[in-house]
Amino acid sequence: QVQLQESGPGLVKPSETLSLTCTVSGGSISSYYWSWIRQPPGEGLEWIGYIYYSGSTNYNPSLKSRVTISVDASKNRFSLNLNSVTAADTAFYYCVRHSQWRSLEYWGRGTLVTVSS
Amino acid sequence: QTVVTQEPSFSVSPGGTLTLTCGLSSGSVSNNHYASWYQQTPGQAPRPLIYNTRTRSSGVPDRFSGSILGNKAALTITGAQAEDESEYYCVLYFVGGFYVFGTGTKVTVL
């Protein structure tokens, strides 16, 4: 069974960079698309962007100027960097594996990142 | 800016049937949007229910079904149970590789 685990700081200062890593177990990162999704507490879900195992990416236009997603296939993990964060970036962040049918098949448990000084 | 709209809330009696919809601020939802549906309870990650408009994910009870109704994607729960009380989100895929979540529907079973 594929499992995804987010890791990274739970607290980030305003204007700094939020960095998270998703480690994949129970399956290879190869041949799949991988996304980051976020959800502010009490609000809805937002797609941040995806990366293919080969490294090609696509980002939500509303976040594109601040987001970088990268992959390290040798370590079976991928990462999210979101720069110039503000309180509006406080959210639960989920990493997700796509299915072949363009759906979000496997989800990590999520990690709360708070932006505060 | 593409907006995907869902009903804010829905109430259903146990055993009842409800249909949630997922529409576009401009245009119609089609099979080419590969609509998928997710159930989320408080404190949990979303659980996949339906993908590719109408295919149930593994382990999902057959009381959940997906379809296109008119110009919207739809999720129907037939014979609602207490454990179906959750938030439900749709996701649409757009040409160019973009995904947009719906606004979510809170379902109450009472």
C-alpha cells in the first residue's frame, strides 16, 4: 500500500520560505504525477501544483510566482518550496499521488504549517 | 479565474437520497474534466470516492455514484447513512494540466 508522509517545520516566519518534503513508501515515485494540496483551517482545499517523476511541473497560476516543486527520485521523495509567505499561507499541507485518471488517489495525513512571527 | 461551484450545505434523513453538484462559473462540465469526488471528515485527509466522473474508488460503497447531470458533475448518495455526514469536494481537471477544487458541500444526516 502506497503511503505518503509530509515533513518540515510547523512554524515559518512571514516573508520567509516554507519548505516541506513528502516521502513515499510502499511504491516507487516513478511513472506518476505528485501534487501538493493545501487547506487553511476551516476552509476549502486548494491545488498548489504537481510534478512528474521526470521533473516536469505545473503550478496553480495564483501561486506560480512563489512556488517550486522538486523531486528526488533516488530518495523516493518530492518537495515544496513556497517563498515570501504571509499569514494567508497558514494551512494544512497535503502531498498526494495522482492516478492515471487524473484524480488524487493517495493522500498523506497532512501537516499544519503556521506562518507567524 | 475558474471557479468551481458546489452547494454550501445539504441535509438528508437517514436512508434518503441526495445529489450534490459541481459546476463551472462559465461553461459546462463534461467527461473531459475527469471529475473526481472526495469525502473529508474533521481532522482527516480527504478520502477519494469517485474518479473519471463515475468510477468508484476502491472500497467505496455502491450507494455513492457519479454522473454528469445537465451541465454539471454530480455525486449521488442513495440510502444515506449517519457516517456519510462529512464535507464533500469535487475536483475538475482542465486542459493544460490544471486542477481546481470545488467550494465544498457540508452534508448533514439527521
